[in-house]
Amino acid sequence: MAYKALYRTYRPTCFEEVAGQKHIVRTLQNAVLHDKIAHAYLFCGPRGTGKTSIAKIFAKLINCEQNNEKPCGVCPNCIAFQQGTHPDIIEIDAASNNGVDEVRELIEKVKYAPMLGKYKIYIIDEVHMMSAGAFNALLKTIEEPPAHVIFIFATTDPHKVLPTILSRCQRYDFTKVGMKDMLEAMKRILDKEKINYEENALRLICQLADGGMRDALSILDQVIAYAQDDIQTEHVNDIYGIITTDEKIQLLEMVGKKQVSELMSKVNDLNNRGIDLKRTTMELIEILKETIIHDYTHDVNLLQICTEDQIAKAKIDKTTKARLKMIDMLIEAYDKYRFSSSVSSYFEVCLLNMMQEESDVPVYQAPKETTFILDEVPVKRMNEPEDVKSIRIEKPKPEVKEEIKIEIEEPIINKKVQRGLENSYVIRLLVGANKKNKADDMQKLKYLSEYYMNPHWAKYANLLRDSKLVASGDSYMVVAVDNQAMANEINELDSNNEFGDFMEVLLQKKKKVFGITSSQQTAVIQEFVRLQKLGELPEPVSFDDEINQVELVTNLFGEGNVTITED
């Protein structure tokens, strides 16, 4: 006798054997128990999730002579069904019987009473394949069927079924089979087949099946043919070109430690082994997702891929927020694979970009054209009451080009600047902004994601990725970010004129970029509205004259801490 595939051998014959879909099973059982059987049903959902199997079990239960929650298996109707000879349960493949003539022939037979059971049941698979003419021919029969007829339609594409048909059916949406249900089903089958297995290998098969029980059994069939009577994780890896969980975590650890040479060598090795990098990308996403779940719950029972030891390594000493952004980067890379002729290049750039995701809080450095001289105005260190040094800004003689020099001694230059732009200064920026500039910039900022993995522009694009545009002027924009550290970094880069080139690429115009926090944005807007009502708005900031250098320094250090002198 020819070999029979596992998914055919172990097709469910009763509701207890169905993997998942408990909500549908319970509803159908109650419908039979309480004699509330509809005349037409639509079973829809992903492939291999049990639509046809449940349709057959339901048809068997409807005609079973025992009014119970499950078919008895011993009455003439059940026996005839099990033998495949029941005259009143008719299966039709709409993919090959989708024309008007076939439907008219079906309608002619519908009017005849059942020969053995209580109902004549038509199970029409892949119903979305029927032509519009066939649907219309069937419409009247579905609307007013004979009392002894029940239709059960099954489809993976319900949106292709005519709305007039959908509205006359009870619709049941099948979901992907969960890993727990899938594992139990495979273990039951392997125990019957007397085959040893490693549970991690079965988990890997579940991931490959992506919620389809039939797909899982097909994969299992192939692995059994390769491994015979002892299924190991490495067998699944060998057949399907995937890497172990430990290897994936090793990739993440290289990213966390910024081991560029080792990382590139590893990716090259994966390419040489024929590993599917698209699948690897999704698997890295799943591992990082589990680290986030563990961060929030600390419940190892929720882990489906990693062990507790593996999850500790997979966190790679990164914050939850940093790992969430890594997931975003991997998702974006996966989305762009379909447009790329070299998946490995996108994969490498994505991993390299992930290395730069979490940066230290920047140290503010003054603009290159200025120097600090510490000798007059008192400046207080954070958390220290005593005066440390003073600041004096020298203004050259009128005949010499104005140059502001600021010098900072070593103890202060290493302090991380925590204070942001003065509210009064931000208000002046808002005064000089307008809606048209903001609308134009908003439109162009939509393309920011295209630069997240660009080696030259990624630094600037990622810094702005979670920002909100507050206002735009002709030569500047104001953005709001989550915290002061990010705002400081934006302002530092802008003070060093590092944003200009990126703005020219993104906006087709060089602009300065000012960063404020979301809380400062709220306060500033309230004050702006108050001053506007009183007619007391200040003059807008101008970036055209040299006096602005003084203005910028005054804004950063406070008006009371800066003295302007002329030599």
C-alpha cells in the first residue's frame, strides 16, 4: 500500500481531535444540541487551520442519529460517512466546478430529499473560485433553500465572495493554530508513530508552519524522512536552511558589543551556508520581542523560543526602548528586502545601524567660531553651591571682524549640559515660523525613514525619527523629542553645523534644527498664546547677522551669566 501523508492519516474525525478553533467547535456543538442549525455556513481563514475538517465533522454530527456533542461513530450515518459512501454529504471543489452549468446541475439535485440522513449537506471548498455568474445562479437557492439542505462553504479569501452570498451565511473566522495546540497534536502523533523527538525541534516546526496545522504535519513528515526515528533540532535546521537560537543570539551579542569584524564574518558564513536571511530577520524580531515580554512580565512561561538563560543573553545589556527600536529597524529592513537584489547587504546595514541605536548623553560643545573665557561671571556647577568660574565674552574693535571667543576649563567641558533652550528664545523662534513652511516640511519629513539605514545620514535621521515638528521658519525648524538628552544632542549637532547637509538632502534646503522636550513645548505654546492675546509677542530670531552668536550664547547660559565687553 502506498504511503499516506501524516496530515491525511491523522485528519481529525471528531471535534476533540481538532487543534485549536475551540470557539468554533463549541458554537457548532451548541447549534446541534439546541436544534439551531442554519441553512448556510461560511468557514474562512488561513490555509491548514481545519476549515474542511471541521465542516466534515459538523456534517457527520448533524446526520448522526444520537443527539450528542460528538458523532457516535456506530450509527449507519456515521459508518457510511467514515467509509466515504454517505449519499447525502456531498463535497465539491469550487476550483474545478466553478461554472454556471455545474451550479445549475447542483441546483437540480438540491430539491431531492436525502436518502439516508436527516439533511443533504453540500460542502463547497475554495468557494471564492466560483465565477460571478455561478454565484448569482446559486443565490436564489441559498436565500430560500429546501428545509432538508445545508450549505457549508470554505474559503481562504472571503473578500472574493459576493456580499450577497456573505450576507446569507453564518460566518466563522478560523484563526491560526496556536503553538501549544500544535505541539500537543504533533506529540500525540509522534507517540503513536513511536518516534523520539526533541521538543525544541517541534517548536521550530511550529514556527515554520506559521499557524497552519497541515503545514506543520507536512514539515514533520519531511523531517521524519530525514531523521527517521529520532528528531533533533539540527535536523530541522539542516533541511530548511535556518540557524539555531544560540546562533541568532550570538548575532545580537555581536551587535551589542559592536564587534563589526566578527559580525561581518558571521553574516558571510550564513550566506555561504545558504541560510535564508529573510527568515533570520523575522526570527531575530521574535527573539527581541520575547526579551521585551520578559522585561515587562518576568514570566518564563510566556517564552516560546528562548530559555531563561538565552533570554538573559539576548537582552545584550540594552534598554527596553533600545531593543524596541532594533525591532523597528529589522521590520523596516524586512519590508525593503522585496525591492533589493542583495538581501545580505540590507541585512548587514541593518545590523550595523542597530549598533548605533543607543548613544550616550552628549556633552555640549560651543560653536566652532566661539571661545569661552572664564574670569568674570559666576557659573555654578550642578549640585554645588559655590562659585567656580566666570564667563566674559570679548567683542573686538569695530574695525576688526567681530569674533566671539569662549574658553572652558577642563572641569567644566566634561560636564554634560542638561539645560535646554530658554523658553523666551523658543517663543521668538515660534514668532518667526509660519504654517506654509511647516506644511512643506511635514510633507518632506515623511521620507525620513528612507535614511534610517543610510550609512551617511542614519545618525541624523534616527535622531529625528521619533520627533514631532513644532514649527518651521524659512531657515530653521523646531522639533519636540522625548527627553532633554535627545534635545541636547540635536542642539549640539546643529551648533556644529552638522544638520545643514542632511536638511538639504531631506528638505532640499539647508535649515537649522532646534530641539526641545515635549513638556517644554506645552509650556512654550501656552506662553505664546498668552503673549499673543496681550499683543506682547517679541521680535522673531534673525540668523542673518553676527550678533546672533552672542544671542545663542546668552540663550544657552542665561542672560544674567553673560557679560558683553568691548576691547
